[in-house]
Amino acid sequence: MLIPFLAALTLVVAQAPAPASSAKPVTVLLAPTDVTRGTPRYLVGTAQEHVAEQLKARGLEVIRVEDVTRTLPKKKRTAMMRCNRTQPSCIASLGVAAKTDVVMVTEIGPYLNAYKAGVRVYTAQDGAPLVEESVPGVSEDQVLDALNKSLDVVVPRTLRVLRPEPVAPPVTPPVAQQTPNVTPGVKQPVPGPDLTPGVQPPTELGLTDTPAVETPGRRKWAWVPAAGGVVLAGVGTVFFVQSRGKLSDLNNNEYPNLQDAEKVRDSGKRSQTIGAVGIGVGAAAIAAGALMYFLPVKQTNVQPSVTLTPQGGGLSFAGTWQ
């Protein structure tokens, strides 16, 4: 029950007319025209009332000159009513007294064998002419129609001068996004980067200009040969010490037969050989680990080698690096 009521209320609010503009309407002092010879007074009065009603119908606020002069002293009122309506000083005095935006004078006068009907508008501050329009050569029955045609020209021009419409900012139309036409099974081109005109895209650098980047893998595994070398060197040292002990026993002790002495001698040589090999290989492994860690070169090809002889051994390195 509540939802239909709210829907109906929303519809009524949506269809309600928009509020009228808050701009103050233009005020017009309708001054009487100068009665000229050959123009009936009743025609001047009828034309004056007709112009007043038409101005109200067009949204202007009309002030009659009688309402302004009624509060003035008789002498000043008489002078104001008798002043020449074509003089700026007369128009300015009427406008200042009425405190209006413009002063409008209805013009009806003889024209050949007919009449000339129209209106003239002046600024109320200084009495300067603003706009005027008239239709000549009309009969008495056509005077009111001629005044309507004159007001159709005069009123819009007056409003454009006194109440100009604000200029709306330009509206940029939205840019329509184009959806690419994708065909199944057909490879679509990939749009490239939006390059600024005059700027060349980056090109690939030559291999010779590329700085050498040292990978962390070589240093990461440098401890493996170094640790193995320490173990081998330690084992070789133990065997080498044992060989020295065998040699000392052979020199200081006496053996009952030659076979026992030869066994001690052979055991000492064997320990000496194993010790020399262990120390040499261990030193080579330690050196290889040190090279892997301390030589940040582009290309390195170092091969350690161990040379063993019955009298000892040797360690050497061969390779190239940059």
C-alpha cells in the first residue's frame, strides 16, 4: 500500500512545472503620448490601455505615470505631464521619479490618410533611446494590431539588453569508444605504445655496451669446494704426521728381522703418499673456492691441478680470465 503511494507521489513531483525564474521582471513606466492634431483622444486612451495589458501579458511590470505624479506637488506634476516626451531630460525625470528600468511612450499620429502606430523605449537613468518600432499607414481599426506588431519587436530587444541570459559553458561531447571487431580464429594486431611525435623509441643496446652483471650463483656455492678442501687437507695432514712417526720409529727402534722393518717402512711411505695427496687436493679445493668468491670477472676458466711424485707433490693453476 505504501509503495504505490510513493510511486504516485514521485510521478506527481516529476510532472510538476518547474519554478519560475527568480530574476526580477523589467519595470516599465508607461508614459502618455503627445496628443497631436488629427488623432482622437479616445483612440489614444484605448491604445494606452491596450499597450499596458500586452506588457503585463509578456511578463513586464507596468507602472502608470498617474501613480507616480499623484504624490508630487501640483506645480511639479503639471510640468512633468506637459514636458516633451521626446526630450531626454523629460524621460529621465519620469524614470527617476518612477524608479523603473525603462520608460515607454505610445506613439499614435496621422500618416497621410491613415495613422502611424508604434512604441518607443528609453532608458530611465538618462533618457537615452533604447529601441523603437512603428507601423505606418494603418486604419483606425488596425491601430491595435499595429501596436501588437511593434511590441513583438520592442519587448524581446529590451529584455535582451536588460536581462541577458547567462551563457552556458560549452559542453564537450563524450568520445565514443570503438569496440574492435574480433573474428574468431584470426590473430588480432596488438596496438603499440603511444609515442610522442619526434621521440624515437628505445632501441636494443649492443652486447658490447651491456655491462657485465655478476650472478650471485658462483659466490653462493664457493663454500662447497672450500669446505671439502679443508677436510681433505686435515685428513692428509693426519696421514702425513703418521708417516713422520713411522720414520721416527724406523730410525730409533731395532727390529728382530728385516721383514718387520720393511713393513714399518712401507706403512710410512703409504701414509706419506696419502697425506701428500690429501693436502694437495685439499689445497686445490680451497684455492678453487677462493677463486670462485674473490674473482668478479666476466669470463673465468681456471683449472687447478695437483702433481704427485714419490718425493712429494705440487699444486698449479691454469686458465684464462678477463
